[in-house]
Amino acid sequence: MNKSLFVLMSISLIIFLINVYNIQWNKSLNSDENIIALIGIVASSCAFLLLLILKISIKISKEKKIKN
């Protein structure tokens, strides 16, 4: 499970970086290309945070099982 979480978190970071690279800073942030990149940044950030929460919750559940 940890390896798959690591792979998925890596993929979300790569997608985040690709979308940051795709933002055209000399244009308005409201242009069509930039809106698509911004949506991708928000989506990949949410995916990364959800995977991080899952990783932390798995770690907490393992610690509870050890104590019991």
C-alpha cells in the first residue's frame, strides 16, 4: 500500500509541476489556457492532500493496532 501511495503522490506532484509550467505568466490568468492549467493545479493539489491524509490515517491505524 505504501508503494502505491508513493507512486500516486509522485504522479500528482508531476502533474502539478506540468501545470505550473503550462501557465503563461505574460497573459492574464483569466485566459483559457491559464484557467485549464489553474484547474489542473488545484485538482492535483487536492489529490496530493487526500493521499497524504490517507497515508497519515494508515499510519495512525497501525499504531493503534500495535498498542492494542
